[in-house]
Amino acid sequence: MNYIIGAFKSPCHIAINFADGRTRKQVQLKKENGQTAMVPLFKSQESIVGEVVLEPIQGKKVEHNGVKIELLGQIELYLDRGNFYDFTSLVRELDVPGDIYERKTYPFEFSTVEMPYETYNGVNVRLRYILKVTISRNYVSNIVECQDFVVRNFTPPPSINNSIKMEVGIEDCLHIEFEYNKSKYHLKDVIIGKIYFLLVRIKIKNMELEIRRRESTGSGANTYVETETLAKFELMDGAPVRGESIPVRLFLSPYELTPTYRNTNNKFSVKYYLNLVLVDEEDRRYFKQQEIIIYRPESS
């Protein structure tokens, strides 16, 4: 039995080490198996430098047709699982064909890499960056090792950030005005606003504010839209009266938000909405939805 297990064991161990691995910030990344791992954090235009260490199992000789390392930016749509769309693909050849008898170390460098999109794990799509080392072999399968890393890109505060003012009305029954202090928020921001009741002729039981994320993947007839409610915040419990004003103060930092992504590589987009929900005593629900823009500030 031990011989069978040994037959499937890789004859060579591959380690991918980042040059600044001890000092660079590490962040959590959710893996395919649902577990999380701590991986290095980069932003676009940074250089990715390190070394690859190959170590054959003691007493083994590894014949190969060359060793290479690739830096790949990939999008995987879960409806087309297993097919990766590479939007970034860089290669460095580490070794010419030959034999490996003992531990060997190869330095590598990818200078000022263009990484325009952020790492994203969604409901129907995943965008990831990996370093992939391949030992090419003739008559047996290649030996491959991958190392994930995360990319986040920062946005300066918007120069124009208008407030949002909207009305909700049901003829002769209900008239509400609501106002949010701005339309663009950073990931740790606070939504501040007010809701004014100008006319109330229906019995409202409660009112809440939701943050919704809408993920769209694919295009045309093959577009799939997934909407998640990330937060529910009760604004009011009980019937309001005409002239009443309800304050809104909703902190974004407790929620796992990403920036707004618009048409990422023509594969997917992620948008955020504030959804105002009123429920009357007969459990009828009234909605008013407004898109907001979320961005990542330098300090996050």
C-alpha cells in the first residue's frame, strides 16, 4: 500500500517565497475549499520579487524540459467552472532542460506589474492573482505549484460628491422625502441622512434600511444577476405622524463590502444599493432603491 501512495507523491517540492514576505502586509483570502489563508497584499504597478526553491525528494532525480514561473490574473465564472480567462499573463523562464539532483534556488522578478482589477470572491465569479511554477516533464505529468496573492487598488476621494434626495409616494396615502448626505462612500464611511414624513394615511409598522450588493456576470442572454442583502438596519418601529423626521446613521465598517466594480474585463460588475423598506400593519412592503458608489481610500 505504501508503494501505491508513494507513486502519486510529487518527486520534487516547490516553494515560492516573496522577497519581502516577512514585512509585507498579509490579508485573509478565502480558498476554494472554504478555508482561509493569509497571503501577501499588493497594488497595481508594484514589483513582485522573490525566489523559487526546488527540492527533490532524497535520492530522486528529476528530469525536466525546463522550469518557468508565470504571474497570472484570472477570472473564473462559476457557471463555466474550470475555464479561466487570463487578463494578465507574464512568464519568466527559470531553467533550461536538464536534471535536478539537489536543492536549487531561482530568483525571479516581475517589475511594475499592471494589475488593474482587484481580487474578488463573489457568488458567481472569482478574480484572482497567482504565481504558478511549472516543472515541464516528458512522459509524466508536469509538477505545478501555485501561490495566491491579493491585489487592492486605492481611489482618491471624489472631487464631486452630491447628496441624494428622493421622494416616495402613494397617491393620497403616503408621501416621504429622504435625503442622504452624499452618493459616494468609502469602505469605512458612515451614511448620514434624514427621512421626512409629509403625508401618512396608511398604518406603517416599521421601516428599515438595507445595503444590497448586485453582482452581474456574463452578457446578453447569458447574464446572471445575484442580489445579496448585506445589512438590515431598523430606522423606526411604530407608526410615524405627519411632519416627523427620522435620522439615519449607518456605519459601513462592520460589513464585508468591496468597491463598486463596473464592467470588469467585460466579465462582471458589482454595484451597491441603499434600499428603504416600509412595512404596513397588513405586512405590505414598500421599497425605494438608490445606487451608491463605494470606493477604497488610501488608508484602508
